[in-house]
Amino acid sequence: MGLTRAVARRLSDERDAQRCLHRTETLVRQRVFGLALGYEDLNDHQALRHDIALQTAVDTDGVLASQSTLCRFEQQAGRDWAITIHEEMIEQFIRSFRRPPKKPLYLDFDATDDRVHGQQLGRHFNGYYNHYIFLPLFVFCGDQLLVSYLRPASLDAAHHAGAILALLVRRLRQAWPEVKIVFRGDSGFCRPLILNWCDRHGVDYIIGLAGNKRLAKLALDIDYTSAIRFEKSWEKERVFGFIEYAAKSWKERRRKVIVKSETSRRGFNTRYVVTSLRGCSAEWLYDHRYCARGEMENRIKEQQFLFSDRTSCHEWWPNQYRLLLSGLAYLLLERLRRIYLKRTAFAQAQVNTLRLKLLKIGAVITRNTRTIRLMLSSQYPEQDLFLKLASKLVPG
């Protein structure tokens, strides 16, 4: 992929090159590979810097950077680092397609809690999570990560989501002018500014909508049908339908809303989803288009497996840089899974499983001036797959 090389070239390093032993690319690789391997803290690198296997992966034949060197490097992170890394992540996504995508690109937006335990700048107490947190925003297209944006928890869950959507759509349409883009999110992203922008720029959307009395009144017939069917069968019943709804904040513009009315022994459960998608039934749109965003929850969980919550720096931008380092580690493992593990037992494995089964393998390592030898155990259960991967990934 050339991912770490491309990122390192775009970072502005203020260090005096004549006084530095470790290049920017070496420092970026050391941290990204360390996170992928399960080493979450900088303190781990005090011992890890002597690991011959990691030195080989980073492409150096000497001792790697210490914890203090890595810390000083991260402390110079700024806004420009966040911008350039995000730009490279999006370029990697575009380059992952050989041809312009024929299917619509579903951009999944979601926020999650990032608990903090110190006095970091930007931390705020959130009553819903009952803790001091950051509220990072993630954007995925399928399994591929596009945005990993750190935000304070004092802001709205959709803060800057509209601006990020506009930037993504502009870049994707520069690459593929005919591509169809769909914005997808939960009710926290159902904001008039986002909906109006999507309508003006030809971007479709399917977004959760919080219930209210007006919606309940409009969906009364659908709820009634669900209740009648349940009384006859005493089994959980789901009934779907469309209604036209115009909120005051939408300036009375009418939009199509999917209604899912579910009745069971536990009572009523009615959900609403506003969408611009057409040509399909309400049930199909809800089950196969809106509910598909639930897979994003697993992708966010994988960010946490890669220690995206290790935002323990006092300053803001170093924490954003750490969040992006976890995202870069995810990009590497996601590419490994999507391309090289296709049609294998690990094609759908989570990143922590890939780490355990394929990356952290015991071996005896010897090195001299010309060669590095890795002597692996003959009892390693995944050795056939490991050898196939090695033949594909290692030049020569």
C-alpha cells in the first residue's frame, strides 16, 4: 500500500534532521505496526525497540526509537497532521478501486465514547455515558475507514458531520463523477442542514428519525395493523409502511419516512427512518439498507481493539494523532483481510483474531550482516496460510 511512507512524507517534522537518529517514516511505522501487534503504550517500545522482527518490518537494522523519542515526536502533532493523514486515508480508499464503483457508496457516520481519566484538554462529562469522555466521529464505507475525527463531548453528536460529508462527496466525485453516494446514520445525524444539503447536491440518505406525537399519529394505522396481527398469532409481528412527514425545522418540506411497527409480548416498538431512496418496499429498505449500518458498530469496536481510546496526552492534537494511528493500523489489517484472506477462514475475522493467529507467532530469529532467519515452529496450526500470505506479501 505504501501507507506509512505516504503519511510520513506528508507530515511536517520540525526536528533538526542532523540531530535525529530516526527518520519520520521509521517513527510512524514503529507506532502503527506496534498498535497492529497489540502494543498500546509507548512504554512498550522500551523493550520492543530491540525486537529484531519489528526492526525488520520497520526496515532498519538498528535499535528503534525509545519511548521518550516517540513521545516527543507525537507532541509536535498539529492540525496539519490531522488534515494530511485524513487526505491520505481517502486517497487510499480511492486507489482501492480499479474501476469506478458501479454500486452506490454508503457513507456510514457514527460517534462513540472515548473515556478519559486525566485532565486532557477538551474532555467533558457526558450524562448519557456517565463519564468524562471525548466523542470521536467515524466514517466508514463498507469496512474501509475514511474519517477518524476527535471531538469534545460538549458538542452535538452531529457536529461537523455536514462539513465532513461535503468534503468527502466533493473528493469522491472528483475521482468518479458518476458515482452514487448515500449518507447513512442514526437519528443523531438527522439535522435539517444535512438533509437540505443532500437534497441540493444529489446525495441520497437513509437516516434514523426520533419519534414524536405527530409521527405517532401519522403511523397510527400501521401500529393498529401490527397490534391486530399480534392478537391473532401471539407471536412477534412486524408491519412496515411509508408516511409523508414535514417537520417544522424542515420548513414544512415533506419527506418520505419508513415506519417499522413491531408488536410483541413486551409491547410496542415503533421506529422511523427518513429516506430519499425509492423503488423498493419499506421493509426491504429498512432491513437491507438501514439496518446494514449496524455492521459499522463492529468496525468501531475494532478501532478500540487497536487502542483508539489511548488518548492520554494533555494536548488536543497529539490525541487526534493517536486516534489516527489506530486508524492507520486498521487500514493495514483491513486490507490484509479483504484482499489476501479472501475465501479463507479469516475472511471475516476481527483484527484481534488476525493479530493472535497470524501476526504474533513465536519464532527463533537470527541475524547477521546479510540475512535474517525466522525459524518457526512446525506445530504452528496456521502454517499453510501463513506461508501463502508470506509468498504474496514479501517481495521475491
